[in-house]
Amino acid sequence: MTHASKTNGVSRRTVLLGAAAAGALAMPAVWSPARAQNKRIVVRDDGGIYTKAYGAIYYRPFTEATGIEVVAVQANAEPTAQIKSMVETGNYTWDMAKISSPAILILTAGARVYLEKHGLENEAVIKSIPAQYMSPYGVGTNVYSTVLAYRTDAFKGRKAPESWADLWDVKGIPGRRAMRKHAFDTIEQSLMAAGVPTDKVYPCDLDKAFASLDKIKPDVAVWWTSGAQVEHMLTSGEVDMLPTWVSRAQAAQAAGAPVGIIWNQGIWGADSWSILAGSPNADACRQFITFASDPKRQAALTEYFPAGVTQPEAFNYIKPEMAKNCPTYPDNIKTGLKIDAKYWFDNQAAVIERFNAWLLK
């Protein structure tokens, strides 16, 4: 499952919502440069605003504190094939990567395991990360979310959508709708729209999901395929409401568009720092992961975008107006649905095939 497009397009103007990282520059260095001389790690991240933010908040401060150089490399989409190739050949272009929970499962569920167990569970700064963001092969660093977004100007003087059921209610809440042209997230939305509680969505009842999709299909004006397309539609007012990665809705807001975001029933997943199996620099990667998991450092990311911080304590250092825009803000995530990576690992091919066939009917 890929959420690659979710990562791009958040404008630096988002910082005007508020930031709380002034203390970042004053954070104590917790590592001794003597521990790591002539070391370098190569880290795959999502590029764009992420690389910029991570460079300022994580990479350069880590190098200053430890002497370990951090080189960032960007990859579009989930780089599972690249990681498998590196591990199988022993040719490590990267040492570690920021990847999603489904990607971690793909890389660790087979006979050969392509990621290192990080073994950091007993580190104090890692212990405080909630279990729902953790795995033996990944330390949660960011949460992304799919939400319902709408043009507020289209709903002046009338009820605005508040749930997936409202997106489906074409008579009670008229307006031009768009949907994602992919089974991921769309299947879950269809079930919640049909009244299925979040804790009963998985395993997905596909007959119920497609019966629900049948009801909205005639009223879908656009089936979108990219985050850039979503941003354009929200900014131009081409559609009144649609499901989208929250970063795209926030980018439209930052560009001045009158966009509202519904966090209720948001569908979320975690991105983690993961170390490639056999990397000769695995210990340096562990140092970096520990360094980057500091709550104050996570909070400092909100200088750049409303980060889905995985450290609850980070909210102690984030201004309230910015905190409310973060996917892991308690009020935002409490009604959400965590993506079941195992369900999609086991059923992805069959569900996508059925969804694609349904679209052509």
C-alpha cells in the first residue's frame, strides 16, 4: 500500500498556524562525537517538505552531536523492491528508511526478513511511544491520515458534511463529489458510510462495501488518482467534498482556499524508521532513531508542517492552534480507524482486482 503522494505539497505557509520549536536549538546534545568517528548513514525519506524539515530538526543536529553524517535520499512510493534488492545483493545504497506499516509487513512476513530488529524497546525515549505506532522492525515517527475535506464556501447557510455517511448522503447534503480511484481507504470509507463501527471494519465485508459503493457511484463527478489533483480541485472549487490525505487539504488551506477538514473517522497509518537487514551501519542508525524520537525534536517539526507526532509528550511543546491540525492530536485520532496492514497484505490483489472491475461496470 502506498501513500506516497500524501507526503508532498504542504506549504511552508502552514507555519503561520503556529509553531512550537523555538526550543529546538537549545536542546542538549545527548551523544558523544567520540562514539562515532568517520561514520555516515544514508536515510530514505519522502522528499519535499519532509527532507527539508528532517534536515533542520534531525539530520544536521544529529551530525553536530555525534559526528555521524546523515545523507537523505528520496524515493517515490513504498521502496520495498529497492530494499529487497539491496539486502539480497549486499549493496547498501541506503542504511535505513522511513516506511509505512504495510511496507514493514511486506519486508518481514516472508521466509527472508529484510529489516533489522531495532532492539530499542527498553530505551527510555522509545518506551514512551505508544504501542500502536511500534513494531520490532520499526520505530513510529509519523502518522498520516485520510480525511474528509470540503469547501466551506459551498456550505454557507446549510449543513456541512461531518462523516463518511454524509459524503454518501447525496440527497440530504447535495454537492459535487470526488473519490479516490483505488481500493485503499475507499473500501473502509464505504463500510463506515454504511454504518459499520471503526472496530468492525476489518476484516472488510466486501459484499457490503461494494453495495455501499453502488449507492454513491452515480454521483461521483471525479475519480482522483493523485494528491496534486486533489489539491487543484480543492483550491479551484471544482468539487465540494472528497476524501484525501490530510496534507493535501492542509496545503489547499495554506494556499488560501476555504477548506474544512473532518477528522471524524479518519483512516490513519504510521510511518516508521526501519533499518535494512545487514546494514554495516546499523548501530549508527539506532543512535539516529533514538535521537530523532525525542519529544521536543518531534514537536519542532511543526515549524514546517502539522506533523503526526508519535510522542504524546510532544504536544506539551506544540502551540494549541498548531496541535489541532496534527493527525495524532488526541481529539483527531480518537475517532479514527487504524489501517490494518495484515488485512491488506493478505487481500490486496483480490480486492484491487474486484474494485477495478467494479469501476468499469
